[in-house]
Amino acid sequence: MDRVFEIPEEPNVEPISSLEEDVIRGTSPRFTFPFGILFSTFLYCGEAAAALYMVTIYRKNSETYWMTYTFSCFMFSSIMVQLTLIFVHRDLAKDKPLSLFMHLILLGPVIRCLEAMIKYLTLWKKGGQEEPYVSLTRKKMLINGEEVLIEWEVGHSIRTLAMHRSAYKRMSQIQAFLGSVPQLTCQLYVTLISAEVPLDRAVLIVFSLISVTYGATLCNMLAIQIKYDEYKIRLGPLEVLCITIWRTLEITCRLMILVLFSATLKLKAVPFLLLNFLIILFEPWVKFWRSGAHMPSNIEKNFSRLGTLVVLISVTVLYAGINFSCWSALQLKLADSDLVEKGQNWGHMGLHYSVRLLENVIMVLVFKFFGVKVLLNYCHSLIALQLIIAYLISIGFMLLFFQYLHPLRSLFTHNVVDYLHCVCCHQHPRGRVENSEPSVDAEAGQSIV
């Protein structure tokens, strides 16, 4: 469970003697209004309503193919959203018939949002004072460049709100990459070949684009929290703005290139796109089989081997959906109980963006030389150049974030500049590296590069 608590910038702390290490007692975490939960629920309901309305429009126009595709995207993402919320809240082991019924009619996010709001209002009426704490949370924190261990007392209500936030973060990613991405791609393709943008389709496109951008931004934040689970993470407005610009440019350019490529080659583009997705989907499983490791058994204590397999397949599908449109910020590792590689793997990130850039250039060139002029009344060369430049700008914002704005960049043994130096400057003599022996502390703290 993600512990999304807020503490003051300069917390009132008091040291506690410990046999192993000094622990600083932090002030009780403040409860905050669940804006993220409301926004995720609004996106879910808005996109669902817009998609169902477009289904009726396609049906009236006898466009069976687009009607089926739009409805399938809506149903698949909605079902996965319900399963995600049920899994996080462990509702199958609880007696909550109303919640299960709301999930059955695909309105689970609405009832969960109401539960979170009721919990928040109850806590607000008490003035933030609640029953004695039910658990203690310890997190490392960088204060004035020094690493300290802080302990918080967490009450039942704040813990419940944190669980709701954690569930909605995962729900937003499921909705974004398993529903909004294929939905947005479909609607952009229909708009391109029909050369018209009706208001109803424009609304669905806007909801899908916002959902994808929001889900990708959360993907970065959750990746940082998972990799550095022992640390209290702070992301300021500048960091969030940089991530949002980076992800918006990256996903928009990628999807536009896919749409133009598909509109150019029609059905001939399907094998290329399908092969691309299958490679991403089976890559973690191939590494798992080659490692000879056993299936992790502690994902959930009540799960059978079949249940664990279903969870792993679902995680792999989500991982493939994310990497198909943007970088997942995590490397899946099925042999690990945490299912992710927690090291800062610059090589994986560099390989992903190199391959994606090459793919995008190839697809843009196919559109430039084989694209039909009827599709757009604009210069194909100018469109191709703008898309590639925008994608390169997104990579620039990504490098800017990791080099200067990452909240825990001081923990990096190597940063972006070091990695680029290693890749681009192989001609430097190695004698200096061989003669210099790293210290024991440096070897112990070195990340995977």
C-alpha cells in the first residue's frame, strides 16, 4: 500500500533512542482532500459516457466495425478497473454486497469515491483528531542533504484514505493504457480517414487524451515510489510540470505516428504493430524462463498458483500496454517477489528510447513517401519533421528530469551525463579506471547501470 502522507516542510521532530539507529519521531500526517480520487472518477465516468454515446452514433450510421471496436475498448478497460479495485481492497473476503453489485454494473469507482469522501468528511468534522494510531510507518528522508529515518503514527482513517489513493492510482493506469490508448488511437484514425471532427468524437478524444497523460504521469510517480520504497518522496510543482510535458509530448507523438502509419498502410500495418506488441508482452516471460527461477509465491498469501498466474499475466499485459505507447519507467522482473527491477537501469531506458525513436522514424518515413494526399491537406514532410522534433523534445525533458529534477537524484551513483559519457566515449583509456579502486561504501551503494 502506498503511504501518501504529507508532513510539514520542517517537521517538529524529537529523536528517539534505539539500539540500532536513531529514529526521529515525525508529526502526525495531515489528511488532505482526495482531489486525485475525484479526478480519476470524473475521467472514468466522462470517458465511459462519451464512449457509449459514440457507440450509439456508430450504430445509427451502420458503422459496425467502429462501433464494435469502441465498445470493446470501453468494456475491457472497465472490467479491468473493477477487478483492480476489488483486488486492492480485498473485497472478495469481505461482506460488502453493495460494493460488489456496483462493481458488477461497472460503477465501482463511483461507490469507492463516495466511500473515500465520507471517510474524509468524517475525519474533517473531528478536526483531524481520530482514534489512537493502528500502525507505525518508517521512512527515510533527505533533510539538508542528510539521510534520516522518520517514524509516523498512522491512524485508521488516514490509512484507509491512503489505500483509496493507492487503488485509484492503479485504476488510472489501467484505464489509461488498456482503454484510453486504444480508444484514442481508434478515434484519431476515424477522424483522419473521414476528414471531419464532430463534437461527440472530439469530446471522447479529449477525455482519452487527458486520461492517457494523467496515467503516464502517475506511472512515473509510482515508479519512483516503488523503486525507493524506503524513502519519503516529495515532488514539487516544477517536477510534476516537467513530467507532464515529457509524457504529453511522448504519448501524443507516438500515437499520431501510429495513426498516420496505419492510415497509410491500412491492413498491412497490422502485422508490424501486432509483432511489436507481442515482443514487449513476451519479453519478461522469456527472461523468466531463461533464468530458471520459480514463480513467486508471496504476491498474495491467499492466492493459489492459478491466481498468481492470472495476476502475473494481467501485470504483463499492462506492462506491454504502457511500453507500447511510452516508457514504463520500470523493468518487469517476474522472478522477483516485487515483480520489478528496483535499480536505476539507465541501459534499459536508453535501449527503449533508441528503439522507439528508430521505429518512429521508420513509420514517419513510410507516411511521408507512401501517404495518400487525400488524408491530409498539409505537407507530409512538415508533419513528419514536426512529429520527430516533438518526440526528441520529450526525450530532452526526460533527461532534464533525471539529471536535475529527480527528488532522489543525490542517491544516483551515475547520472544521465555519466551514462552518456560511457556510451559515447569508448575511446578513453581504461588504465585510469583500472588503477582507481572504488571505496567499499561506493560499491555498497552502487545502483544497477
